[in-house]
Amino acid sequence: MEIIRPITFLEWDMRKKKYDWTERRVQKFIKQGRGKGAGPDYFPWITVRDFPSKGRVSRIFGLKTQRGHHFFSDLEYRFFIQNEWRDEVVDIREQFPLDRDMTHRIALRHLITPPVTRDGTPFVLTTDFLLDVHSDGNRTEIAHTAKYSSALDDMRTLEKLEIERRYWKEKTVPWSIITEKDIDLTLVKNVEFVRHEYDLTLIQEPFEGCLHKLATLIIDAIPKQPTLPLKELCSALDNSLGIEAGFALTAAKHLLARKIVLTDMVDPTFLAKRPLAHFSLDETQLKVAGGQIGFQ
């Protein structure tokens, strides 16, 4: 059994110094390329290994960006899941660093005590999310900061947010504060249910072409058996093909994750229990997937 003991003052001081910001540490991060790049090449200014969090931290692989994302709270994670699902969001950069000379000037100009490092140099503020959104043929940036409502009672937090707001205003980039009230938990839950089956290239099939066959059978059944629940269809397919229970549902979740099969993702009804009448096909996505139906 693991013994948990309180840390000593010396241990706490050493941990604190490890994460304290100094000019040396800032320069190290700059040389590492933190906050630079886009898509799979973006490197967040702060990762879960660099910074202690008061909440739960998590790391998740981005399906659109094809890289690991770092989050310091459930709120950040859920906001990411919610936006990754949006077709118009084409890139997500978390923990995006702001130009510290600019934020320092903004703070002084508006009589706000500027954040500084332990050795007195300007601190690098970050915006939790910088989204690239493609809409009506235009690609624009939108900045968001994720804060729990309770954190907005802290005056120093509000001061930093004011610096951030004015920063993005000068950059002519839309910015807003996101709280837990802006999260659609039903959408997040439904996306989580199918998301892990987005890529099945490494899955071991019971027999060659099994996933493709299952996908074809599911797609064919949707318009023909409207009252049959998805879970019952998948169970029947498992039995008819003599394969492990749940394998057909994996194929169905893949089709949903790829948006080849569509359903209302903000409906609280459990996806697997919905009748097939609640599902439809995206013919465009089906054509893009081609004969492999997304199982490349």
C-alpha cells in the first residue's frame, strides 16, 4: 500500500521553484519553438508536464490536427471536444502565447499591475484557445479563454482577462470568455462515445474485409429498418457473421465519427438505443470514403 505523507517546506519550495517563471525559462521555451506552428506542427506554450494545475489535466490526440493537445481542466477538454466536432473549425491551438511586450504596455496604459516573472521581466500570458474557422470561403481566427464561473470573482483574474481582451481587440481578433455554462455536455458525451473509433486502421478484424462488410450492411439497413434500434441491428450482425459481440457497434461508431452516418448529437437519447429512423447518410462523405467506407 502506498503511504501518503505531507511534503516538507523544503520540498514545497523546490517544487515551486521548478515551475516559477524566470527570464531564463522564457528564453528556453522560445528556443524550443513554443507557441509556433500550426496544425500538426503547433507546439503549445505550456504543456501538462510544465505547469501545475489546480484541476485535472489531460492530454488527447487531435483528430483534425493530428497532434497531442494539452488541457489543464475538464472545462478546457470539453471545449476542445465540442469545437473539434464542428466542421467549420479547421485548426485548434491551445495555450497560445501573447506578445509579452504588447501585454505589458497594455497593462501599464490601463493602470493594471503587469504580470512579471520571478526576476521581474514581463510574464508571457496565454489564451486558452485560438481557433481557425473556415466559413463562407473565408478563414478567420477566434480566441477564447476558458474559465469556471467561480474564477471570475477574483479581481486579479479579471485584470489579466482585461489585458487579454484588449490585446485581441488591438489584433482585431474576436475574443470571448467561455465558462462551464457554454458547454453542451450532451454533445460532448455523444462525441466521446464515437470519437475513439474514428481511426480503425490498427484494429484486428475477425476476417479480412469484416469492417467493410459491416459498414455496408449498416448503411443498407438504415433506410430499410427504421424502427430497429442501432444496438439490436449491431447485435444481429455480430451473430449472423459469427464475430465477437460489439464488433458491429464499433463499425457503426466509426461511421458516426467520420460523419458518413449522421444523427442529432445534441439529443440526450443514448446513441446505441436510437431506432435507425434517427440516422441518415451523408452521400458526400460516403463518396469521399469510396469503396473502403473510411476503413483505409
